Amino acid sequence: MSNILTSDLFRNFMGGFALGAVALFALQPRDADASPPAAPVVQEAALENSDS
């Protein structure tokens, strides 16, 4: 068990995990939900225009 904890693979894995965890919290957009949702597509109007 001590060989696993001192191995380079474990150290690199944990370093990558820590970097990813920090990036998740540090790089989040501040206004992620500030933009309004896209307008719904009205299919009836699209069908009326395709008949012409």
C-alpha cells in the first residue's frame, strides 16, 4: 500500500485531480444563467410558409 501512495503515477493522478477541482471552481462563468432562454420555434408558421 505504501508503494502505491509514493508512486509517480499516484502523485500525477492526484495532482491532475486537484488541478481539475480547482479549475471547476475558479473558471465558472459568473452569469451562467443570466441570459434568457431562446425563443421557442413556432412550427405552425413554418408549415404555413412551406405551402407557398
